[in-house]
Amino acid sequence: MERKIELHESHPRYLSLLAREKLVTGFKRGIVASEGLIAHGRGECFDYLLGECTIQSSRDAINVASAALLLANYPIISINGNVTALCVDQICRLNRSLENSAVEINLFYYTKEREKLISEEFKKYGLTRLFGIDPNNLESIPELESNRRLVDRDGISKADVVFVPLEDGDRTIALKKMNKKIISIDLNPLSRTSLSSDISIIDNIVRVVPHLIENIEYLKKNSTEQELNYIVNQFDNKKVLKESLDILKSSKTLINF
Ligand code: ATP
């Protein structure tokens, strides 16, 4: 029987429940893999400990990520089922803001059907070309064995900056070895993705992408190339990881209750 849940904005965990609902709907529609639901659960746990907010070090990382994306010659946004279910509209907006970027699909739990559904979902929000779909245009990243080894010759393969919201560690490390600059979103500062990225945004994707768009629009209007380079060059990713870990360990959020 179809379940119907009413979510009220007054609920203290409204946004978290909304994200769950989006993922469950995505799962029922075939966009999200069952494993994607579990991965989200791991993220929720870290989000809880971070106080379900964007901490200062993540704000800084978002600013640096915005500058790096604006400086890139050819940035690629890598997407999967969870990213689609949670923020397809925002990812399409981000892509439009950047102007010289493109979107590429990569599914760990690949099925042709899921790929098609995700591609249709992006089309609904105005994306005209999604890389990573044409089998004749895919090539393998060295040292990776799963479906994650594939990249598009005209997408990630050519990119200088790859934005990986919700990526798996092996693939992030492999992309780094291809000399890509990696910007990641992952609530877990200890994941291999966070540890191996150039810019690690330790925050929930649903909060990050709107901030990122806002920041990019601001920097586009108000910063010179020299200023963008300064923002990127002074950044210390280890400091971001350390600060988020310190907050997780300090249980500061408990004080708010
Ligand atoms: P890695 O392979 O990088 O070492 P992992 O094996 O823990 O990490 P996966 O299982 O590939 O990672 O993916 C789950 C990761 O995604 C978790 O680290 C989790 O914190 C993160 N995550 C899940 N949902 C979100 C979300 N909404 N926003 C940000 N991060 C999320």
C-alpha cells in the first residue's frame, strides 16, 4: 500500500526528513540504488554531530571551491543517483552559473535503466547534454576495476577541475592520480574522498549547492582573476579537515539542547 507522510516545516528535523523523503521517492522511481539509502544514513550521522548546519570551515571551503570552479578551464560536475534525488534542480542551476562546465554521470551500482531515468530527470531541468552515457566515448581510468573506472573522453577525461559531490574514495584517489583538481562534498571528514580531495567541503550537499551558486554569482561580479587566485592559493585543506573533526569531537552541538 502507498504510504503518505505529511511533513511539517515546524518539525525540528524537517529538512532531514525532507531529504529522506526525496531519497525514498528516488529509490521507488529507480533513480537511487538501495545502497544509496545506506550511504545517506552514514551521512546523516555526521550531519547530526555537526549540528545540521554549515560550519565556518565549510563556508570557507565553499568560497574556495567557488573560486576554483570559476578559474577552471573546463570543470565537470560528477553526478549519481543520490545527487539527482536530492538536488537535480540545483545542480542544473550550478552548471548554468559556471557557463563553461558540463555534467557527467557515474554510477557505482550501474544499470542501463537507472542511467536512463537519471538522464531524463536532468533533461527535465534543462540539461541538454549529459556526459558518461555514450559507451563509445568512455575510457578507463588506470587501476580501477568497478564501474567507477569509466570516464567520458569529452568530459572528465579533459577536465582540469572535477567536482565530486558524494563520490567514493577509490575513484576520487584515481582522479587525483590523473592530475585533476578535486572538489568534494562529504559529511565525513575521515572518508578517503575527504582526505584525498584538494578542497573538501564537510557539509550536506543540500546545503552546499545553493551556497555555492550564491557564492559563484557574487565572485563573478566582485572579484578579479588575481583575487580568485589568491583565495585558492591561501587555502589549507588540512585545516578544514582538522576543524570539522574538532567540532565532531567536541560535541558542541549538545550544548544547544
Ligand atoms: P570513502 O569511499 O570516501 O572512504 P565511504 O566508503 O564512507 O567513503 P561511501 O559509502 O562511498 O563512502 O558514501 C557515503 C559517504 O557519503 C559517507 O562518507 C557520507 O558521509 C557521505 N554522504 C552521504 N549523504 C550525504 C549528503 N547528503 N551530503 C554529504 N555527504 C553525504
